[in-house]
Amino acid sequence: MKNTNYRIVFFSLLLSFLATGCIKKDINTAEGIPNPHVSLYVLRNVFKGNELTINRDILGGAYNTSGVVVSNHENKNLPPNTIALQSVWRGQSRGMLIRVPEAGSYSFGDSLHINVEQARLVMDKGMLVLDGLTKDKITKVAEGVRKGYMPVSIQNLLKNAGAYEGQLVSITADVDPDPAPGTTFSGKKYLKDSEGNQMQLFTEEGAVFAGSKIAPSATFQGVLVGSDNGPQLRLQKLEDMTFPSGKIYQGWPETFEKPYRGKLSYNISETKNLLQMSTGEWWLYQVIQGETAGGDRIVSGKQALRFQQNRSDNAYAQMNFDMPDGASKVTFWYGAYSTDRSCTFQLEYSVNKGASWERIGSPISNVPTVVESPTPKQAIYLMNINQPVRFRINKLGLGTSSNTISNGRLGIDDFAIYQSY
């Protein structure tokens, strides 16, 4: 009896092995299985200018995409039945405007899966739109997913608007021309930076916040949308106008461009580390003008400031002159030089011609490398100073970098001061 049972078990195992072997034999690992998912980055790239009906052949076997809704349908500041979707693929963030049957079904932060077979990519009044979807092609898989705003200069945005369209971006700029007191958001307004770069801020007449007052200058956050007249920024709520202030002082930001290669050594005793720039005289102690591509944090022009590393004394980029009408805001861009360690710095101000200095806000220590953030971060400080004032950046002397200390080189560019508001 035992021998019979052993034979049954043996033949069962043998048949199972043979069956498994046959199944493995039928798989062609060289061919692989097509990935059914395509990113918004790839989906945008298949559009070549003419209306395109999507099929699996075009997408290499894929047929669905996904992303997070970054538009607020209830505030009515996108074209009717349109939502904005944003996703990240291989470190590249991309967005797309999508025409849907019922925009009210999708809220900011909803994560969606979309079957794109037989949908169409069309250019509509300067906007690339995914059109032709039915409600059954869209599946909500999560809610409340958070997406941050991507700070970008108008200059960089205009160079490659397609890389930002359909995404959340933030732009610090003046409203041009200077709005009269009581001017509202409704209709077309223009955002302008100090270098003359300009783009449109558009608010639908029916938007919930259309009748709210607009500040002369602010950081405006919203969804970037194409138009026949170039890219438009469309706020999604009134709170997307952040850091409101007076207009930027004429001749600012200080871009540290002039004089070209004016200070190339960190400490020059002969000149007392003073340099006459376009805005006035600056004291640059343990600071040089750097122009290394991929290293220095250059936002505009060819140069940016670079602060020395590993020192135990503080390094300064300091104004030796006052702004006569006070200040409501200071902004600048920052990042670590190349792949250096982080560091710690703070913004300080003086209202007694530099006799004493006070810190504004908290020190900043999250200074990213070019790998962590190819685009520098923007620091924004609000204040209410109604008398002559000057500013400086103080990089703290923490000593040599170690397991517990980070004191790498710091990059700074485009330092801007805004009048009292």
C-alpha cells in the first residue's frame, strides 16, 4: 500500500514538473509584454502639430495614462469642461489639459487613470488638449494627493512653455501697467519682470474671484495654459496670489552681471572686497562672481554670486546703500554650488546705515545641489519697513563640513527689493 502511494506522489510531481516546464517554454522573454501605461511626458511628445487620434501602435502598445488633478473646477477659471492633469516620469514633471464630460466630477488632488484609446490630441487656441474622452474611460483611484507649485522665471517659461503647460507654476512679477487702486483680477492682465519679459495673467469673467482686487506685485500661482497669444497663467483661487507687495524698485533685481568678472577672488584686501554694481556698492566678503555652467546658480545673464565653503567666519553679500522708500518684500534665488554640501544662510536688514543688523525670518539650511534641484529655489521674505533700509545675505561660518556639519559653497542670483505697499 505504501509503495502504491509513493508511486502516485512521484508521478504527480513528475507531471507537475513537465507541465511547468511546458508553460515556461511558451514564453518568449525577448519579446516581453508591452507596458499598458504611458506618461504625460511621452503623450505630449507624440503630438507633432496636427490632430492625432491615439491608438496602441502610436504608443508602443500602451493605452492608458495617469496623473493628479491640479485644477479647481468650482472656481471656474479654466475653459469649460477642462481639467489640468500633472504627473512625474523619470524625474520629468509634465502636465496636460484634458476635456472631460463632467469637470465637476473631479477635484483638486484626485488621482486619475485614463484610457486614451481613440481619444484625440488637438491644438485648440494655442492649448494642447486631450479630447474625445467619455466618462467610462476615466477612473478615480485616490483623493487628496498633494502637488506643489514649481517656481519659474518668466524668461525660462517663455523659452519652453510646453514643458510647463497644464502644471502648477508660481511666478514672482509685477502687474504691468501698475494697477490703479481697486483694480480687479477680471480679464487680461500682464506680468512683467525687471528685464522686460512679459506674459499674460488671465481670469475668466465668471471666475469666483474675478471681482477681487489685484496687488501691484506678488507671487502668482496657478495652472499654465496656452493661448493664441502665448502662455497664460490662470489662478485657481484667490489665495494663489501670495506674498503681495508694492512694485519692484526700478533697476532691480541686482543680477550681479556688472562689472563682468569684477571679483574673482574670495578675499581682496586691496579693494576691501568692495564692488560697484549696477544698483550700488556691495561688500562681498568671501564671495566671488562665478560663471561655471552647471555649478553656479545662474538665473539670468552669465554670472551669479558664489560664497566660499568650510570657513569658520561668516561670508557676506551686503548692500552699502539704502533703499529710500522702505521695503515690503525681498526675493532671490539660491542653491548649492554644483554638488557641494548644503549650508546655512540668513537675510538681514539695517535701518541705521549698517551700524547694526537684524535677521528677517529663520535661517535657511535646505540648500539643494544641482542634482536635487537643477532650477534654483526662490527665497521670498515679506516685511513692512517704511523707512530707508539696506539688506545683506549672511552665510554662517559653521566650520569645515563633517558628519554633523554641512558648509558647502552657496550660489545666489537675482536679488530683488520691492517698495512699501
